[in-house]
Amino acid sequence: MTGLPRSTEFGKRIPKQKFYENLNISPALKKSFVEQIKIIYWANKIAPSTVNIAEGKAVSEIEVFHIKLNTEMIDEAVLKQIDREIAYHIVFILEYNGLFQAYIGYKEASSGNNAFKVDRYYHTDWIQEDELPLKLEGLDMDTVYENFIRQIAGDALQSREDETIKDSVERDKKTTDIQKQIDLLEKKIRKEKQLNRQMEMSTVLKKLKKSLEDIQNG
């Protein structure tokens, strides 16, 4: 399905209950699992044992999970819960109504323990199966994983020459957060009737736009 080497094919079905039964999760998250997910397949295992690629410093394996959905939308908290329970890096391939969507989170080990944290998810649009951007590129698992993120994120994750994937993601988080502040402040300015308050907020808005410009061009 993904165009990945046959040596990586795993093809094991995983009961979705594994990710919410006997675990301390909210009723809302359990409902999302039940209502949104139809079937989960462990489709591929990308590792030095399945492909001729060296182990990375941060990434030892990349699992590809094929998830058939009951709905077009998926709650990212569902993917984050799966990521928490699986101690490897994961590419999610979602399927709904004959179309496919690739999802990946920037996942790194938390300091002081063996758990992982996911800072941010990136995904493609709904596309045809043969358009899925999963090219196995890199000499070690770290590079393969980083390239998967850049392939799936596309234009959503702008990168610079010699910039690490961590730096790219951090910069993307900052620009997104500042843009949200700008959008919110612009709405407040349009609704504000007092001229002095408008001027005060406009001064803050100008500083935020300057900060955004500095991050984008710095």
C-alpha cells in the first residue's frame, strides 16, 4: 500500500481496545476510539533488521500503522494515545472512503525516562493511495524519520539549509503560536470601540508581527 519495501511488511491487526481498555483515559477519548476507528493494522516495520539502513541515535525502528476510519476526521488525541503506548516512532496511514492521509508526529524521548512525547502532528490532505509521500531516504533511521516528517508536512514545515528537524519543528511551533496571538488581537481591535485601547493593542500587534517576521527571516 505504501510503496515501502516488501521486507518491511508486517500485516498484523491490532485490537483498538488495546489503547483504551484498562488505561486511565477520559470517557471522551475512549468514545473517539470507539466511534472514529474501524480497524488498526500494523502494516510495516522499518528497522535495520528489515532494510539495509543503520540504526539511528534517536530512532531504532519506525512502525507504519494503517488505520481504517469510520469518519473523515480523527481526534489527534487518539493518535497521541497510540504514540504514548508504542515505544517506537510511528507513521499513521489513515483510510476513509477510498482516500488516504499520512500523519506523523515529531516524537522524541522525554528526559529522565523511557517515555516519548509528541510535540506536533503533521499530515497530508486526503489523497489517492499512490500519492502517499513515503520515500525511504537516508543512511540511518534518524534521517529516514526526519525525511518522513518533511515529506508528510510538505509546505507546512518550512526548513532551512543545515537546520535539524527539531529546530524546524520548534520554529514552526513559535510561528504558529505567534500567528494565533496576532489573529486573536486583530479580532479584539476590530471589536474595540475605545480609541486609546485600540492604540494600545495596535502597539502590541506591531511587536508581534515584528517577532513573527524575525523568526521567519532570521
